[in-house]
Amino acid sequence: MSDLPRFYSKRRPAAKGHSAARARPHLTGLRCRGNDTFMAKKYAPKALQLGRTVPTPETPAKAQLDTVPNPHPDSNYLARFTAPEFTTLCKITGQPDFAHLVIDYVPAKVLLESKSLKLYLTSFRNEDAFHEDCTVGIGKRLYALLKPKWLRIGGYWYPRGGIPIDVFWQAGKLPKDVWVPDQGVQPYRGRG
């Protein structure tokens, strides 16, 4: 519920033959508190994956990424997603690769809905790709979708073959008044 604007609540199942769901199919699974249909249309123009059971996408290309309007478009602030258990497959060997992803962005008009991001990242579990391709590809797709003021992604890959690979990508111009904390992932040190 925290990803939804404050005027939404879970919709109770409608009685058989109830016409409200048919009259407003774009609000399936949600209902608006009060008589704020303008806000309902503004915030729910398409069916979000949030609040309903959806299957894991077969591939990253088939994954649906959802956005919601930024409630503070007049403010510069940083939003961070951390995915410490990202997995994909090695393009050559087919063995699993693991990474800790940190995605920072300064939103403009829209925010990334977190459940859709989780499903998108999960879809990489059966995808063969190099570390650089995954990290940069995720960054580029999010940047194209969100059109943020600034975005960066850090991919901290766990060692395979004895060599850890860290991949970093960013786009846009960081506003001067935004505090950007360290991504908080220590460089790989092995046993030393």
C-alpha cells in the first residue's frame, strides 16, 4: 500500500453482477476514497501490477515496468533501490552470476513502482548476459522510461573465476542541491 497515493485503498471483491468494475476497468483492484475521480483517473490510467498476483516475466524484454506520478515534482530528491540478490546466467557457461545492484535516481515527473522493478529484475534469472550488458542495459531502460533528472546504477558482481567485476553507469545531470550518499557496497576484498 505504501507505493500507492494516499487516497487509494485495496478494493473489496465486488458482488456478482456489480457494475462498478465494468464502468471503470482502469481501476480494477483499486478503489478511490471519497469522490475524487479526477485523481483516480490521473493515478490509475493503466492496470498496475501492484496489488495483484502476476506471473514472473519470461524475459526482461517482456517485463512491464510501471510508473506512478511523482508527488513532489517541484523538489529535487534522490530515490534509491537496492537489489542485493540479483541473479542472471553467464552467457558462455550458463552458470549463475550474482550481483548487488544499487539504483539511484532524481525523479522528474514519474516514480518507478517497486513491485514492477522486482519482477523485471527477477526476469533476469534465466537470461544469459555479461555483467556489463545487464548493468548498463537495466540503467538505459530505466532512464528511457522514467526520464529522470539523473540516474546511476552500480552493479557489484560477485567473483567468478577469481575476479569480481563492478560496473557503473549514469545519465543526466545531477542537480546541485541533491545529496547523493555513497552506495554503501564495499569493494571485494576476498579473505584478506
